[in-house]
Amino acid sequence: MSGGLRVVHLDGWCAVIDKPGGLLSVPGRGPDKQDSVVSRLRSLLPWCLAQPAVHRLDMATSGLMVLALTAPVHRHLSAQFARRQVAKEYVALLDGRVDGEGGEIRLAFRLDPDDRPRQVYDPEGGKEGVTRWQRIGERHGRTLVRFEPRTGRTHQLRLHAAHPLGLGCPIVGDSLYGHGCPGDRLLLHSAALQFMHPATGERLAFASPPPFL
């Protein structure tokens, strides 16, 4: 723990953080939403890029997140995400039993402007999200799954889990798409992250065991 962050990797180019659930990835609007991974990183490294986040995790989601410390590194890592050269794996506990052992989900969603930040299924006007999934096991009537998102749509994994055209089984603790209440712990964790180091070209791999296991 350093500067209020669980730092997994830190060098002169990038940082990998193990984000706790309940912490914003980037500052929000208003004085009560300034505490975030980015603000804590900038407190630790005042010289780093003002907007170092290359990708984001939902506030309720925990796990691995990479941040760029300089503008060239931000461009380099952003290009890796755009070209799908970054490998990400999530582990989630779903609130029910899921049929099948794995597969791929392709569903298009868009923002519901009357109920922000909720996303709604829209096969014509939405943007398609693609997720590969694998059943890991079952616990007391709940299903443990591994998700590999191929795109990065808002609330993609939460939607693909909960929607009837997806797995039809919301993530435990999801108050937006499932049966959770506000403040419940969302059992979704960014468990593995791989990318090319922006300076050396080395393939870096990080893992973080889900805290709910």
C-alpha cells in the first residue's frame, strides 16, 4: 500500500494498481467525488500526467488497472487497447445457476438518457459489446464465471451477465441490473491484465486473486 493505493507495478512509464471496490477510477463531478485512483496516484507522483487513466473500472468493480505516467505512454497504451492487444480477465460470482460451460456474448447497448447511468439493449442504435465467458464452478446455487471482454462498453460485463439474451444471471451485489442494494459489494474483479511495456516492448502479465474467493 502506497499513497492509499495498492501498487502492483511502478516504473518511470506506467503504474498498475489493484483498485478496491467502491473507489472511483477517475474524479467525478463535485467535491465529494474527487477521491479516485487518479487523484491518489497524482498525490503519490505529482509529476505524472494529469489524466493518466488509459481505461476505467466501474466504481463498484475491484482489481487491476493500468495508468500511463506520460503523454507518449498514454498514446502507446491507448493504441494497444484500441487494437485489442491488451488481455483482460475478470472473475464474477453470478446470482444463480448458469447453463453451459462457456461461449461468446454479443449484445448492443446504449445509454438510457432518462435513467443515467443505466444502459439499455438496443440492437439497432446501440454499440455492440463482445464478451467471452467460461463457467468455473458453482457455490451454494451461485455460478462463478471468468469473463474476457473483447470490447470495452460501459457496464458491459454487468449487462452481459444480467440480460436474458446474455447469461440471464446478474452479478451478486449489482444494484443497477441485479438484486443488490446501493452500497452492496459487487462481486466482479479484474483478475488478470497483460500488455506490452511501452518502453521495452516486454509482455507484462499481472494477476490479482478475487477478494471474494
